[in-house]
Amino acid sequence: MLHAEVKSDILRDLVDIVGTIVDEAKLNLSEEGISLKAVDPAHVAMVDLRLSKEAFESFEADETEIGINLNKIEQFLKLSSSGEIVKLDHIEDENRLVLEVNNITQKMPLLDTAGMTDPSVPQLDLPVNLVVKGKHLLKGVKASQNISDHIALTAGQDGFEIFSEEDEDLVRLNLSEDELEELNASEEVSSLFALDYFSSMIKSVSSETPIRINLGSDYPVVLNFGFADGNGEVKFLLAPRIESA
């Protein structure tokens, strides 16, 4: 059972964030809110998202799970404007989700969750832990997109660097320790990642959003940031691109 009301912006952010990884997802519902975990079909990226009941205008749910088509919800949200309230109701006996906004109601069938697993999130003890404002990552990614299809992240005690190179073209964004919100590094590390995945993961953050990054050499990068005024939390993991010698 689910009866909830939420601002369209928050639901849109949830769909945008998870939609970078999968088109279909299993929502785990509880009295405390919504959570989900998903891995992309190529098993390169993972998302772990939690949205507490405090993010909603009203929220009532039983312990259950529902499978949703994110594309359908995204299309429905185009009928709403920023700040408008979307109503969500789970009709259990019909196995449908009902969405309502602006006197428009849409019923959509829910997906079978039998084949949707909750992937285990690996616990990584990585040597670098830093916090950077979203504007710096967005700027570094935008510059790199003009150069290559991959991006290198390098960090150490002196700061953090975004680097991209292709043929004779090169772009680099350097951030000193003073320009970061936080920096803890026990060694120098560097890893290479697919730019399309990385850029998709941060596309929904604002310029002032603090993003926590855990990084090692040739290890997955872990990105953490909040949304929904701090009532939502996202963790992304992205596998590194290992270049052959």
C-alpha cells in the first residue's frame, strides 16, 4: 500500500537520478520512506537511493515492493510544473500505480519484481575521501566532453584533479586543498572512467551541491550527494576503465 503526495521536482529528481542507470526499478516501501538499489545492464554502474518520508507532503506506506517503469513516470511528470503536487496511490488488487496532477490521472501497470534483485553494495575502504562542490565537477565534465570519451580523476594530499586527453588535445581542472570542502588522502591515487556514465551521474546536482567522492587507484569511484532538501541521499558506484599495457 502507498498513499503519498510529493512535489513534482522531488519525484522528477528521483526519476532523473535512477534513470541514469536503469529504465525499470524496484521501489522498496516502508513506513520510513522509499529506497532502491539497481545496477545497469552492463554492470558498470550502481545506484543506491533513499528518500525519507519527510521529503513528502504526506506519506503512508506498508512494507512492500513495487516495480516501476521510469520512462512512463518521466513522461507523466512533463504534465506538471515546478512545485506542483503529485499524488501517488498503489492499487494493490489491480497491481497499478495511480498518479494525479492538475486534475489529470494516469493509471499504469506495475512491473513484476520477481526478477529484480537488490544488489549488494560493496564496502570499499578507499585511500582518498574528499568533498567538492557540484559546480567544479560539472565544469570539469563539460570541458572534458569536448576532448574525449573518458575522464581521469586524480587526488592526493595537495588536491584533486580532473583530466582528459585524446590525441594531442588535453584538458585539466586542478583544485587545491583550499578549494575543496574536505580532503583526506593517505596516498596519491588515479583512476580512469567512462565519461558518459560519470556525466550522467552528476547531471542532476546543482552548482552548490556538496559531493563526497571516495577514490582509489583502479578502483570504483563512489559518489555521495543529497537531494530533496537533505531528505534524500544517493550513492553511485562506477567501475574504472582499465587500460591495457
